[in-house]
Amino acid sequence: MKKLIIANWKMNGSLRLLDEIAAATQGQFFANAEAVVCTPAPYLHALGQHKSFTPKTGAQNCASTANGAHTGEISAAMLAEFGVSYCLIGHSERRQSQSETNAMIGGKLQQLKDHSIIPVLCIGETQAERDNATWCAVLGEQLAILANQNPTPIVIAYEPIWAIGTGRIPTPNDIDEALAFIRTCVTTMGYPAGYLRILYGGSANAENAARLLSLPSVDGLLVGGASLVPSQFAQIVANAADTNWRTMRA
Ligand code: PGA
């Protein structure tokens, strides 16, 4: 399976950045890696129409209900019309600042599934939960929205909250342990292995990407800050293509 790199612009970017990312990533990597850029919603149209933008179109959020009287919300049906193929849900910033609950995130999951958009479910523990060894229970609770569902392809992004935007990343052992736990939880819920990709996210950048991607448990990366720097993002995608190429030759 190709390694998957997803850029999360958060509330950043511009039309100019779209052009710069298009130029930096043009063509050459995508036979051996998959790349997605999740822009703020106002840029989705320009991204979809862009003549030389090779990464796929991703969104950062969708409503937990179908179209209706929900001022300011954006539905999965609308995202699908704009060619969105992946959508983040459950990012820790939204869980905190928008008080998103697992029930709301479950609604978003259903909406995305109904419109054939692949959900990228973000989960992760706080520093305190890592320190007091309750991280398994926390991740298990966040994953519980996947239970009793008709399985469809899904991406899980493991993003320890303490690693986001801090420059701190877990040890390779800790990443392997968390990803193995996630894989077991999700496959036990009936998701076939081929439907599941698990990304690492949190301070991934051009310097550490090759190392992170070389971990066999890591199917790809969710990249925030470094995805706003075209040369860094292009380098990370190149690392993903290279790691995959080496795996194929081994
Ligand atoms: P970061 O953000 O790469 O800037 O740490 C990752 C994320 O929040 O998705």
C-alpha cells in the first residue's frame, strides 16, 4: 500500500500557497506515494479546478447532519460536489475549542460514509493521560464510534496532543505500541486490514519524516505546520515515495 501524506493547513494558507504547493510537488512522486491537502473550505473550489495540483483534495471538517437549517455549517454532500476525497474529523483542536463530542464526531463519520468521502479520524491523548498510563482507555473511547458500523475504508491519525505543534515526538517504541493498539481495536470491530490506514501526526517535518515513515506500523503522516512550507511538504512526500519504493524492492 502506498504511504499516505495528508497536509492539514488548519486556518492558514492562501491562493498563492496553493500555487506554490502545486509547483513544489508537481507530478513526480505520485506513482509511489499518495498525497492529500486539506485546505480551509473557501479554497476547495480553487484546489479542485487547479490545472497542475497533483495532491488530492481534502477538507478539515464537515457537519454532523445532512443539509438543513444549520447556519455556517458545510455538509458532506457539498464537500463531495467539490471533489473532496478525504475529510478530517475529530481533530483535537476542534474537540477542545469547539467542544466536539464523540457523538458529534460519529455523526460526521456517518455523513462522510454516506457521501463516499474517506474519513480521517484524529485521535490522541494528553500529556497527563500518557503519564498516568490511561492513554489506551482514551484512544479506545475515541475509536468506539467505529463500532457496530458497516465497515468502509478509513484513515486513523494518531496525534498525541502533546506532540502537536510542539516539536516533541514520541519514541519509535511508543508510536509502534499506540499504532498496534489502534490496529487491534479497529480490526476487532470488523474492519478488514485493507480498509485501514494509520497515520502518525504531531510535529512531523522534513527532518524527521524519513525516520517516522520507516516504522513499519506507520502508513503515513498527518502534517500541520510543515505542510505550509512548500519545500518541506514536497520533501515529506518524496520521503514517502522513497520509503514505499524501498519496501516494494525488499
Ligand atoms: P503539527 O500539526 O504538524 O503542526 O504538529 C499536526 C496536526 O495538528 O494535525
